[in-house]
Amino acid sequence: MRLALHTSTYSGLAVTALLACSAGVYAQQHQRFLLIDRDLRADTVDLVGIEDGWVECLRSGLIDRRPMSDLLVLTAFDDDEESSRFVASDCVVELADGQRWVGAPAPASLPEHLDWKIDRVGVLSAPLEQVLLARLRPDAPMPGIDPQTAEDRLLLANGDALSGLLVAIGDDVEFEVSGSTEATHLPLAQVASLALVNPPARPSGMVVWLADGSVLSIKECRWSPASFQFTTSVDSLKCNVETEMLRGINFAAERVTPLAHFEPQVSHESKWISVVESPQMLDAGRPVGLSDVQMRGPIEARYALPEGATRFVATAVVPRFAADWAELNLSVIVDGQTVFEAGMDGTGRSRREIDVPLHDASTLTIQIDEGARGPIQDVIVLQRPMLLFE
């Protein structure tokens, strides 16, 4: 049911009563989402509908209708029990632009494509130059790429590994093994997983996270309490799935990149400890990829920034387990210049909002220095840290 309110046609009392009734109905029927707009305002809402470029939600008892162009992300609160019933396979293909297709290999229509069947979606076809990783057999490990040789890798069902160049894939796989003068042909059923040497690409447009673990680039979508409909960017498949399949939407993927996607270089200077602990993603499977990141000081985490990043935003908090002893100094450094400094502890200074300009900088450094009590429990959690692009 879609509800469009025109307050000029109702008395104030009638509108208030109608909104209160709607609030009760929607709160009971719909799962809650976190909605973040382009002004970085984050609100907990009940989704009412998505249609024709507009998002309707219930927020603080009122119906709010906003254009997608005003929004950044919509992400569901974790519900492992609800999501688990949609997980169908451990087989997955990961593409250079961040798409993740969960399902199983499908008969290929073209030799230089990997065709993949996703439950409830259908068969999508990815050119090999866009494929990074693929697990073709459940529980198979993913092969790694040797940066020195930069060769494609196949792991076979019998445990053997091949390095070289993947030429074609279908019912049979054609692979040029490094050092061999002839191509090797083997059945697709013998390949457990693969990794291809392809450059990553920044995503763009609208990207949707599904409850089965798939991440899909889409052209358009429509959500109602009856169904969730969308059209894939790849092959323009029109899909109609259960409403509970929606776990998150990045409305403009070219504008938002989670910091958790990047691996920093870490170091520290402390007389108290000898080993630095790398930042940890606390919820790697969170929809839209906006995992919280935990950092334990003293630490200097240096991130190489992608081209075009204009802002870094996050909320730094001292977690409860560290509140009794935490006392630290938090700094954010951009290209060697300190742009944010704050003292933090577990009492009155346990939360800090970070919003700093980057201006196409090349490096972002997050530094935690020990306070007067030393490094005991100098821990912070960066909530939803993200890079923004204009």
C-alpha cells in the first residue's frame, strides 16, 4: 500500500490521527532501515515504498517522501535469522566493480564470458576481463595472485594449481599454462576456483545488496510491501523477489566508498608495546559495505586514497569494554597535515564526529596516541567510516 498525503485537504486533527495509525501499521509490517542522506543525516526509518525515483519512509511517526538524488545509502539493520533463509550457495563470482554474484556456474553462451545463475534473479554474463575471483565448487579456497608474476590462477578439484592465462571458459576451460607452448583444455567441472589479473574499477550508479549475499548493479528499482522489483545493469534482467531480499541500496555508488574496503599500512611509536594491531572490520557482511572499523592504539594507519575523494566522514567512539581505562589522542592527517585532533576517554569524551575535507589528497592517516595512562585499552571504533566523492 502506498500512502500519499496532501495536508491541505485534511484538518490538522485528521492528519495527526491518520499518521499515528499509519505509524502503527508500518512499524508492525516492515523491517527498519538506516537512511543516510547527502547531508550525512542518518535516520532510522520504516520503508514504505520506492517508485519512480522516490523513496517513501516512516520517520518519527511521519511519512517522508524524498527523491533518490537526495540520498546516499539505505541499509537494513542486521537480521541474521531473516537473511539466512535466502543463502543458497557458497559459490560466488566477484567482479572488478565490486559486484558479487552468489549462485552457480551456468553454460556459457560466449567463450570469453563467465555465465552465472543467481537464484531468484536469473543468468548473468560477465566478460572475463571484468572477473576478479570465482568459487565454482562449494568451500573451495580462493587462489591468490602473485604480484611479481601477475598471472591468472586456477585451483583444481584435485588440489593442483595452474598459473598462466585463462583464454576461454565454458563447458571446457582453455588455459595457457606459464612456460608451456600449448594451451591446456580441461572440463569446467575440474576447476574449483579461479583468480584473474584484472584491474579493479570504481562502481557507479545504483547498487543493491540482497539477502543471499549478492551485490548487483541495477538500473532501477521498485519496492512495496508486496514485492521488490529491479532491473540489472548487466543483461537488463527484470527481477521480482521477496521484499525481505532487500538488505541495502547505494543510490550513487560513485559518491560513496567505505573506508573498510581499503587496507592501510600500519606503524606505531610506543615504549610500551612491540606489536601493532591492524584495524579490524567488525561486520564485514554489513549491507552497503559500511562496516565499523576498530582501531587499537597506539597506531598510525595510513590509507592510500583513490583519485577524486573529497571528504572523509565517520563517528569515533570508545567502546564500552574499554571505557574504564581508555585515554587517548585521536588525529586525522591528510597529506601530512593534521586536520582533526581530539582527546578521548570513556566518560565525557567518548564520542567524536569526524568530517574533514580531502581535496583530492593522496593519503589519509588515522593516528591514536596514548594519553597519561599509557596505552591500556586505547581503543576506538569508527562507525560507518566512508570516503565521499563529488
